[in-house]
Amino acid sequence: MRYFIELAYHGKHYHGWQIQKTGASVEEALEKALSILLKKKINVVGAGRTDSGVHAKQMFAHFDFDEVIENILVKLLNAFLPQSIKIFRIFRVRADVHARFDVLSRTYEYFLSLGKHPFYSDLSWPWLYGPLSMEKMNEAASILMSHSNFSSFCKAHGENKTYTCKIYQAQWCREEDLLSFTIQADRFLRNMVRAIVGTLVDVGRGKINTKDFVRIIQAKDRKCAGTSAPASGLFLTKIRYPENIYL
């Protein structure tokens, strides 16, 4: 039987979702806990691979287990796992459903705090380098939805077979001294959101304009885009699946 597990995690102390040869990962912690509690070697497959230091408000993974899983397992996992990982629920899905390949869309949010803020330091990019024009950043962000090749925002030497993504939403909002950037797409390339944010911030500070931003996209060259924003401000916030995956 195939099960989905829904969870969240604070990424500060992890080298990303995927198991690494060196450094702790969320996937490793989850597999270890499940294997101990279910008394069987469990392999999990995540909905994506967040980078080192990136957080998730909503993440899904699937695993296979031959027996019916009781609701108590969620409580046991939360007691077993570190404080930085929270399990919300475990539920059965169709046997052919894949946590990664059946995703319809993913949504990320990036947080940037305007100035020094002691409570945002682990969860945002503290911006200390002058004013930013959110109007110009939103003007540039809207351009993303009319393009499909995002090679310029992909980490070099990746394993991508294609650089094509369909972006459904890209928008900055402000609440007091915190800026948030929301981006939704059918798929994302490695380091893509952080590279886009870093380049949009260059627009906001007046280093480049919207015409330059278009040229960066068209160049299909990572060297043309801005510096990647710090991982601390990035959250995976929503993953959408077809309704028919659920039993």
C-alpha cells in the first residue's frame, strides 16, 4: 500500500531535503524515524528537493508499507523527530501515485525584511542596503509569466533535461517591514527561485531595469543574472495534486 505523508520543516540545520553523503537531511531523518517505528526499512520519495537551508511549510513524500497504518503513528513520529520537523498527517493514496511526478504545481514564498529585525534573522533576508522599489520589482516579476525557458536562473552543471517551466504567479507584497515574493509554477529548476529573487532585487535597487531583466531571461546564461538570494528566506509553501490521487 502506498502512503503519503504531509510535513513541514525548518531548514536551517539541514543540507536540504535529499540524503547527502555529508550533512544531515530531512529525508534521512524521516526515513530513520519511520523505519524504527514501523520496524521495517522504509524509503521515502519527496515531492521535491529543497536546497540546503531552505524551509517547507508544506512538503509531501510517499512510502510503501504492507500493513494498515494507525493514526497514532503521526503522534509517535512527532515525538521521535527533532523539533525542526513536524508531521501533519499520513494517508493512503492510489498505488501508482508518485509524490514528485504527479505534482500539478508548487508554490514558493521568499521573505525579505527591510532592515535589521531580531525575529526574522533565520527566516528572511535582512536587507540593509538601501531602498527597494516594489513597483519596479513587480513590473519585472510579471514578465516571468510570458517566458518559459529559465536557464538564466538555474544553477550551473545541474541534471536538468529541460529548462522549461510554466509560471502561473509571481508577485511581491509588503506587510509593514517585511516583503514577500510568491511564485507558483508547474516545476522549478535548481536554485531558480533564489536566483530570480536576487535578480528582481537588482531591479528594485535600480541596478538594472525591466529591459535588462528581459535580456537576462533571453540570454539563457546563469552568469547574466543576479546573485542568488540567501536560502534562509525561502519557503516551499504549497504543493497541489490532482484530486483523483486520494482514496
